[in-house]
Amino acid sequence: MKQVVLSFILLAVSVSLHGQKYVTLIDTTRTWNVAELYPHGGGALNYEYLFGDTVTIENTLYVEVKAKWFDTSEVFGYMREDTLSRRVYYRPTIHSNESLLYDFSLEEGDTIQLYGDPGHKYTVLQVDSVELLNGDVRKRWIFSLEFYYTNAVWIEGIGNTTIYLLNSGDSDGSTIETVTLCVHENEELVYMNDTFDTCYLDWVNVSETDSETIRVFPNPATGQTTLSIPNVSSCKNPTLHIFNSYGQTVKVISIKEKQTQIDLTGLPADIYIYRFTEGRDQLKTGKIILH
């Protein structure tokens, strides 16, 4: 019987290493409120990250990372944490490769390539501490500005506050801006993004068109799927945008018929986000699961 690797995981809120308190990132009592901001007045998609069950993959223990929309949640990937090295590793559901997500042992002057960023290496400019809303003091890392318009900032036990939990850099090359709004621990608010000052962003510029009549089927799909819009003739410049799990645009389709075939052949298996728009108004957004 093969031995299961147990070195990474402690689900306690903190561990003590050489007399210094380390707050683990993996904690099943912690949740992240996240919003995807669509360009040109396209609105905001709100969802929540949380940890799920412990699973064994190739003899290594991981914790499920779930994304929750309303009352639906899906496993987005798997995370493990080595509390001795203070490193966090992430494995998306779409492939079997594990990548370093966070290294909370970094010191000022250290250089690292961050996960989710298109190939840039970052330098730690500053390591200090910050007080959370509950009074806890956590270690903070501020990185060099390499690609986006603001520095990547990590907080111990929270992760990246510049973008979101599953991207440790400052950009993913997407036109969609993804931001962490709030973090809760044991249902207590411990962090809020002071740029937005809210844990939920309302939709904006949503058309009066009945979104319930807009359907994508089959879903899940294996290569081809169909967009059905019975009242397409009443729409002005209807367009379908499809994004991969990194928020990158993979297809933009001008819609002219009540039913439009969508060819996803050649795209990797993933959970894709689709956004159907009428000019600057967003009519509907949803997910396409491609096997």
C-alpha cells in the first residue's frame, strides 16, 4: 500500500515555527468574496471561494478549492500547504500539473515568478505587517510593479489582495478585472477592499430582455454547443463573449440567428464563462463546462 504524503496540510488557523506564529492559508472556516468586473459597463459577476473536502491525488493530500455562485458550487482546483517551508501549491482541475502559488517565506530582495502571471518575475520590495479588521496582525509582502497598474500584495492567511486568491501575481493578461472584495474567517469580516468598500457589487447596465429565454445547450459540452435566443430579432448588435478560467477571451461571436452553433473544438477542457451582450448592455452570463 502506497504511503500518502501528509507533509503539507494543517487545517488549524495557525502553527508555531521556531517561536514565530504562521497563519496558514488553507482554512475551511475562511471564505473570499470575489467579483469579476467586465469592461465597457458589462457589470460584475460575484462569487465566493471556499475550501471543501480533503482528497488524495497521486498519493498526495489536497484540499478542494470551490467557487460558489448563488446556491451552486463547483470544485475549481486543489491546494496543499507545506507549513514547514510556508509554501502553497495549486493544481487546477483542468490539468494535472502542480504549481507554486505562494511562498510565504520570502524576504525583501527575493525574486520569484508568480502563478497566473504571463511569465514575469517579481522582486519583494517590502515585508511588513498589517492589522486586520478583527485586530489580528498579519505579515504582508509588497512586490515590484511588473505588468499591471498596481503592485501585487500578499497578506498572510489571506493571499493576494491585488487580484484574488488563485492568482499570486498582478495580472492574468485578461480584459476582465478580478478583485477580492472581502475575506471572512468563522463568518467574521477580517478584510475589506477599501477601493470598493463592499462585499458584493451590484449588476449594472442589465437589459430588460428576458434572460431566462437565453439558453446554452448541451452543457456540459464536448466540442459543439448551441446558443438559443428566441427573441434575437429584438436585440441590437447581440454578441457572445467566451472566457476561459483565467479570464482570457477565447471567442467573440456576432449573433444573428435564433440558434447559433458554437464551435469549441480545439479548446482545452475547462470551465468557460460566457457573456451575452446587446451593445453595452449585458443580457446574461453563465458557464459552459467543456469536457
